[in-house]
Amino acid sequence: MASPKHDYSFWTKYKRFATTEILMYLIMVIGIGLGIIFLS
């Protein structure tokens, strides 16, 4: 078990998770903005 390899895999996993979370937040913000525009 090499330590650098584990660290690399952990960072790639975290980066992928972070990007999916950012995309979810972006979709949520866009949805709220569209809802406010349509309601007003």
C-alpha cells in the first residue's frame, strides 16, 4: 500500500464529489432564480 497512491485516489474522489456538489448547488440556484423570475 503506497501512501502517495492512496492520497492521489482520495483527492480525485474528493474532486469528483466536489464538482457534483457544485453542479447540484448551481442547479438549485438557477432553479430558485427562475422560480423568482416566473413568480414576479
